[in-house]
Amino acid sequence: MSTYTDTAAEYGGERYASQGEAEYARRLDLLQAAGQVDGWRRGREWVLLDAPRRRDRIVYVPDFEVEVGGARRVVDFKGVVTPVFSLKATIRARPVLGGLHQVYERAAWGRPASCRPPAR
């Protein structure tokens, strides 16, 4: 259960943490159908700092992984700016994921930045 009263939602047979996240998945499907996104999937676990015991590892699990123009972007969708969101936004510029581009989406923002073609 979320502290910020998000309501879980389903889209395409998948359960999402919030209605906004499910809507973002729907938008990614539309952008993929239009050819603006090469592909996307739910985020997988990225080990940032390994440890002998799994419970001691530091991991990052983004909401989505989006392929655009040959580049993979990891996306966190947030409807509310929380202290955790602010912390992630602070460290997002650092190459913690092996050079992957991290994008943070908010419900109030326009077209997802993660779906724009990369600047050349």
C-alpha cells in the first residue's frame, strides 16, 4: 500500500502500482505502435552494489525500460514528488547504471521525455 494513496491499476494483463503508471504503459504502447519507441518492458532489478548476501545488496528497480533509437532509458514514473524521488533525481546524472540514461516522469508533465528521440 502506498503512503500517497495511489490506487493500483491493471493494463494489458499487468498490475501497476498506480493508475498513472498504467496510463504511462498505455502511452508507451501507443508510441511503439506509432514507431516513436522501439520497445519497452517493465523494469528489472539492477544491482548497484553487490554483496555476499542478497539482502545486503543495493539494488535499483525502475518502473520501465524503454528502447529509443538504439538507446535504453530507464524510467521512474512519479505522480508526487517525494523525498525518495528527490534523492533519485539528485543521483540520476551519475552513471550508476553503466551509462544508461535515467528519466523521471511526473504525471503533470507533457509528452514523456523518455520517448523523445535522443539528440544527435
